[in-house]
Amino acid sequence: MITYIALLRGINVGGHKKVVMAELRELLLKSGLKNVTTYIQSGNVIFQSSNNDAKALEESIQKSILNHFGFVVPVMVKSRAELSMIFDNNPFETIKKAESYFIVLNEIPDEYLVKEASLKIYPDDEYIIFNDCIYLFCPKGYGRAKFNVNYFEKKMKVNATSRNYKTMVKLLALSEE
């Protein structure tokens, strides 16, 4: 069995796309996933599966949510090892790491698109695109950041969802084997 973390984008935000975590856990257990747990209401699901195809798992979870809740939710599935690597690759100096954000991408974008997207400068916000993650440090806080995830999704032709440092630490701790 492989331990995975599914990151759901845009649920339970401002009363939109409401998903009750207990209901989601039950739905995913019924779909064949094992040891399903969730962490906070923002769409973090830890589970195990013998399926080693993350893209197939993403599609299955997305389809289950659509059929049950009636709306499409972008889903990114990473193995625990992949999420750990994303976490460990955080390029910021120690003092900035604990305040950083991880914008996890559903795939590694084309190098040319990354170069083009990287030309965008945001005053006060620092970001580094590496493999399937954008590492973001915004000293004024995420809510006041000028950084725009939608811009990067469109420019690099990917889906993305963000998690803060503390959430990443907790997801890795909860998914320890």
C-alpha cells in the first residue's frame, strides 16, 4: 500500500463548494481507498491505495466528488514521498521557511512556460518555481500578497493549490508510515 495525500482546491471557501469532511471520508472509503483521514476543512485527505497511478486516483476522487456533491473540484494527489520531497526542497532560508507557502502543481510544467511565467515580479513577494511547486514567501501575509495563483496556472497550463508551512508539516506527520 502506498500512502498518498490528496489536496482539494477551493472547497469550503466563503460558503462555496461545501464538503463535510466526514461525508468525504465515507465517500472515499466506499470508492475503495483505505485508511482515509482528513485534516482541517480545506481539503486535505490522507489515504492508502495499492494503485500506483496518482493521475488515475485524482480522476477517481474528482469523479466521486462530482457524482456525490454535484460540482467539480480540482484534485492533486501526491505520494507521501513526493510531498516530503516538495517540502524538503523549499529553497528559502530558515528564517523564511516557517512563513512560506507551497503552491503545489498537478504536474511539472514545460521549462519554457516556467521561464516565461517567472518574468512576473510582485513587489514584496518572493517566489521560486521548482519542479511541481511554487515556493512563496510573502512578508505581509498571504491575504495581502500581490501574488496571483491564477496567473501561474494560465501561464504554465497547470492546476495549483496552496498550503502553508504548518499544514504541510501536519500532513507529513499524519501520513507517516
